Amino acid sequence: MFNKTPLQPTKADLTPHWTAVALMLLLLVGYLIACRTMSAELSSLLPESQRVWLRTLCYIVAIVMFPLTNLIRHIQLRLNQTMPGDKPANKRYLLTIVVSLFLIHGVGVLGVIMTLLGDDSNTLYILVGMSALGAFLYRPKWVEYRGIVTALAEKNR
């Protein structure tokens, strides 16, 4: 089985991965701008007691998403190294990055939803900030990519 992964990976191989991170961060900034400009038009759609319950639920989901995303990422990294197939390492790793970013991006979307339901800006800032932190934690890492390339090269010998 022939693998198209080069034996000498370069940092340029991670350009699409960093593009995905930049796109996520731009979306988060867009959420902040959109919610700040629309906040005057939004009124409380839900009673305070229901918003408190939903806010608490959103915080619980946000807190649970971090270890869950970390677990899924760890599993995907191991699968990238061991799964058969001729998919190159950079494509395998790109899928891992996109899935991690997608999962953690949902935390920021929860902040937007709460703002649309009439919650204050603090919840938006906290949840979007947590999502940005997740983008930092689950960013493309050269060591992980190089490990996938090395494992695939060893497997294909």
C-alpha cells in the first residue's frame, strides 16, 4: 500500500489546519460584534428563572465539552496513527483538528443562543471566551502531526 505522506513533513503542511483555526476565531469575533449591535433590539424573551436554568445548563455543557473534546481528540490521534488506508497524514490530522474545533465552537454558539434569548452580555463573553480558549488548546500542534507522519511511515515499511 502506497502512502502519499512525505517522509519529511514541513510546517507548510499545517496551513489548512491553521486556516480552520483562524476561521473559527473570526466567527467568534463576528458573534461578538453581531450580538453587541443587536443587543438593544433584543428584549427578555424568557422569564429570569428560566434563563437562569438555561444559563446553568449552558455552563454545564461548556464545562463537559472540554474533557469530552480532549478524549475524542486523543482517540482520533491514535486512530490517525493506526488506521489502514492511503489517506495522507495531513488529511487525517485536518479531520482531527476540524472535529475538535467544531465541538468546542458549540460552546460559543451557546453564548449567542443565550444572548438571543435575552440574557446579558456576561454569558456571551464567558462562553465565547471559553470557545476561544478551546481553539488555543486544540490548535494544530507540530509534534502531533509529526507523530502521525512517523507512525504511518513506520507502518508502511
